[in-house]
Amino acid sequence: MRPVSVWQWSPWGLLLCLLCLLCSSCLGSPSPSTDPEKRVGSQGLRFRLAGFPRKPYEGRVEIQRAGEWGTICDDDFTLQAAHVLCRELGFTEATGWTHSAKYGPGTGRIWLDNLSCSGTEQSVTECASRGWGNSDCTHDEDAGVICKDQRLPGFSDSNVIEVEHHLQVEEVRIRPAVGWGRRPLPVTEGLVEVRLPDGWSQVCDKGWSAHNSHVVCGMLGFPSEKRVNAAFYRLLAQRQQHSFGLHGVACVGTEAHLSLCSLEFYRANDTARCPGGGPAVVSCVPGPLYAASSGQKKQQQSKPQGEARVRLKGGAHPGEGRVEVLKASTWGTVCDRKWDLHAASVVCRELGFGSAREALSGARMGQGMGAIHLSEVRCSGQELSLWKCPHKNITAEDCSHSQDAGVRCNLPYTGAETRIRLSGGRSQHEGRVEVQIGGPGTLRWGLICGDDWGTLEAMVACRQLGLGYANHGLQETWYWDSGNITEVVMSGVRCTGTELTLDQCAHHGTHITCKRTGTRFTAGVICSETASDLLLHSALVQETAYIEDRPLHMLYCAAEENCLASSARSANWPYGHRRLLRFSSQIHNLGRADFRPKAGRHSWVWHECHGHYHSMDIFTHYDILTPNGTKVAEGHKASFCLEDTECQEDVSKRYECANFGEQGITVGCWDLYRHDIDCQWIDITDVKPGNYILQVVINPNFEVAESDFTNNAMKCNCKYDGHRIWVHNCHIGDAFSEEANRRFERYPGQTSNQII
């Protein structure tokens, strides 16, 4: 049964309250106990979950003591304390806890501070603290809990999960005043409607302000609002029937949800509703991704250049991810200390989305790599950029990447997921891809030709479906029956991987061309909410790069594995030597899923020279390029064995190449190829002196799905004088600003690596 969220005043309700006042077991710990001291421990206390947005089993913890409701400070708060509080609330245990008023700041007293529990206490009164009402915190530090959605046997709901003295707005939408159902999506202008427990109602526009419109537009995925033609809507309102359920809306403009504003609801017996007024109307401005016209897009892009920028990384869906900011031409992350919905909403609106649906802490969107630029960001919610918010400059000991902040933003409803579906799969996350084409009256479903269908195309399909990332993009789907759908309606699909829908990818249009015909060779996907993310440790490449002249008689094994330049075939074996640029490569998995080879163990190749199986034919490209991009040498590192060489402190190794073991890279681990092993080089014997670029690309053919492919390439400047080489300015492809990347070839730094 759902917990009661609204008090209904009735004789039975009054009787229940009297029983609660008389019965200490109703007001104390929900776990029955025969020890009278433990029953007395929580006597006079009541507990509830509050805040928004949240689910029924999570929220800000509030305690009523001496008739006054108050909160708990997050200082020293732990999962053990959350366990005790969840049991007080009638749940079996806690699955997590939150800090920095994630569910909004409370009001009244802060009853407990520095709460310390072992987790086995029957009541929160048995935990150590500074004492009731003794706190040095503000409500911006209110603690919350996330409980397991499982109730204690026999628990009485006298401990109310949330007491509301008014109705609750559950959902908001915009209804076009004319042409309802025929307007293109997303709908940006129309009447404001709110869903109350008894259905959809309109809002009286008396006292309606731009702040209210700002909050409504933010909830619906739009960054800002604009003025509407009030005269037109007033004239239209006179000809229509209205059902008002809400009035007296007063928002500050920084709220993430309309329920956080001051609201007045009409009572059931109100006969005159909104006299002399009409329904509230809003007009929202879509962000660049959802702008209906190119004019709007140009307007969005005409922002002053040189301003600090913000981006999201590692999110499975649009409008979510790890927050990264640009400082001194370098991208870095944000520490989650004091991170809240106000700061998250500033980020979301700055990026062209609505207000924040969730402010994420604890690297929920994966850990970043490199600098942490900001900490303790405190936004009011009115700022136009995160950089306008007060913040603390970070130092090395202040924060770690395990505390990277993230966001989930409200997005406009586009209906894109209704134009694509999967069929024949074993679960809703896999199957043959079917798309809908045609106009009104001619709509039909069809298949996609499997030619050239790969990971990038599958990524877009899974994103459009709302299913996250793609584990695999399949060109043959004969084992998935598509029922009576046999027509191929789309071919030649080529995506960059960033598109929101398959319609935005390049394809053949109405002229269908398929090399392999039949439903056997049509496109399929397997989707996943998580994916790996590989990054090369660029500083290590720069630190370990050097030249070695290696005798040919020591390179037979390397030649057999095609690790030398093609000119080595005509060398006078075993006399002479090859000049090799050596360096170490340390590949980290900072995503949210293990990186596994695409091929199964049955197809791995045994390499006698190195004494182990190689699981991927092409895992990394090593190249020497001229400044204009011409390739003059390549590493020919054809095959790889993937394993966990080292891991972070709290992560255990899972993959090892020895003894035909499982191969892969665990989240939080890295695979290290030392500079002194075979094939960990580029053969530069034929390279002439000059200025070059050393480029390393991981997973170059996108064979294995990753959450982010833009960080797979690493580049360094190289200066080669025929005897020595200087390698400098090594960086991941997306680590610098665009301007810094343009200056890349002219960077003057260098190191003094000597020839061995």
C-alpha cells in the first residue's frame, strides 16, 4: 500500500491521533521491542520524509520533537545513521543518504548535528550527537536518506511519511490553445495545466508573473520564457470552458519544481473560481538542441566569445552527465561539496535545457581525469552561468574525482521515442530496429538495412529509445523474428554518435540501396544504461618517450607480429637496426561498466612470441603525423591482451591474461603497457627530421561501446632532429578549449629525452 501523503480530517483520523499520543510504540521505533527503556527512548518523537522531487521512500529527514518539526545536519552523517532513521520511518534498511539539502532546505529547528550511529540502534535517541537542538549548521546542510522500498512487518503508518496540509502538484504541462494534438513537438506555448489527484486543471492567471513562467518552462525542459500575446488569449478564453484548480501561485523563479512555490488551491465547494481572470499562459524558448527554426539556433549561438563554458560528460541520456567547466583553456570537473538543485539548474539552463531534475554527487556519472576546478559552488539559481556563482578555488587535498558533481536536467517532450521500436529481442533493451516513416494517414513501420550499421548508429538508436548506450550494433538479426514487418525503409545510415534521433543522421532518403537484401541482414541493437570510458594517461607518454636503436636480430618476434614499418621486410636481416620511438601507455577505464573485448574467447588468437592470447585485433593506433595531418609512421600494434595491471585502492582486479584468463579492464583500473615491451613503439627509421604530432587512438574503430569517444585520442608535439626527439604538450583530445587546440602545433614547450 502507498503511504498516506495527505491528511484527511475525519473522526477516524482524530481517533488515530489520540491513539498515537497514548501509544509509545506508534511514536517510537517501528521495530517492536520488549525493552521498556527503548520504547521510552523515542517517546514523543515522530519522523517523516519531505522535500521535492523524490520517491515515497526517500527525502529530507524531519523529526517532530516537543511539537516542533526540524531537520538533521549532514555533518558526520553516515549510512549507519541512515539505517537507523529508515527503520524509524518503517523501512527495512537504507540504500543511501544525501547531503547539502538535496531535497531542498527544511525549516524550523535543526534538531541533531554530528549524528553518529553504529547502525544497530533501535532508536535514533541511542546514537551520539551534539544534543537536541545544538547545531552550528544551516538548512543548506540538511541530511536525507534513501530507504529500501520494503516496509517493516506490522509497521503502523502513524509515523507519517510526509504530512502535507495542502494538495500537491504532481505534474505540469502546456496545452496549446488551438490545434491541440496537431502542433509540432515540443509544445512551447499554451495554457498551463497542473495534474492534481482528481485530474488535470488550469491555473488562474491573477497575479501570474514571469517568475512563475520561468519555473514552469524549466520543469518542461526549456531554459527561459518570453512574453505572450495576452490580448489574444483573453479573447480566446471568453469562448472556452475552463476548469480551475489552482491560484495564487507565487514563485521566486529559482525553484526547480512548481510545488516548491507558494500555492493556493481551490476548495471543492468554491463556486466562483478566477472571477475576472483567465487561464495562465506561458511561452517558452527552446534551447539550441530543440530550437524549431535555424533563426532560433543562430540566436542561441550568438553569445559573446571568450566566456567560461560548461559541458556534460558520461551521461546515458541527453541533458545528464558529469559537470565539467573550462578554466585557463583546460577542462576540469566540479567538486560535489554544497552541490544542490540551484547550482545544477544553473548548469542545465546554461546548456539549453530546463531546470535540474536531480543534482548528483559522488561521481554518479563516472569520474573525470585531470583538474578539479571548482568546489563549494553556491548558486541562488538566478545566475546565467555557473562561473557567476560564488565558489571556492580547489586545492589538491580538498577533493578527489570520487566527488565529481553531475546533473540530470529536465528535457522537452519531443515524442522521438514513438517513432522507433525494437522487436524480437529477449528483453526490452535489445532487438531488431524498426522505424516509423510517412505522414498522416500513410504511417508505416519498416526495417533498416544492416550495411555499415555499427556502434555509433546503434548509440543514436538507443538514445532515441531512451535506453541509454549501445552495447552492440548488429548487422545480422535473423535470430530475432520481426513478425510481419519485412520492408526495409531506411539504408545508408551514418551517424556521428551525437544525434538525438536516427532522422538526424545521414542516410539514403527514399532511395533504398542494400548490398545484402532480406530481413536477415537488417540492423539491430543491444542497449545498456552503463558503458565503459577509456582514457590514456597522457602525462605518462610524455614522461617515458625516448628513442632506441634496436638490432634486427632482436626483432624477429616483433616482425612476425607486424610491429615494424613495411621497409623492415627488405632490410638485411639479421644485420642492421631499426630506430624505435618507445613510450609507456596506461589506459584507464573511468566509465560505469567494464571494458570487454568484442570477440568471444573462441576467436582469440594465441601469440607464441609473447605467450598469451590476444583478444582484440585492433585496440590502439600509434601514429606519427605531420602538422597538416599526413601520416609518416605508424606503430602497427595489431593485437592486444587486455588486463587489470593496477586499480584504485577500493577496486579489485578482475581480468588477467595469464592461463587463458578473462580479459578486460575493470572500472577504476588501468592496463599498463611498459615502454620496454615488444611492439610498444613506433618504427621511425624512415622518418626525416622535422616537427611532428604523436597520436595515440584507443578503440579507433569503435568496436566496443563507450560512453564518450571524444576522449579516445591523445596528441603530443614532437621535434625530431635526426638524433634526438622532444615530446611535449601531450593531452587528451577533449582536454583543451578549441582555441588552445588551434595553438597546439605552435606550443613551444619541450623535454630533453636522449637517444639510447
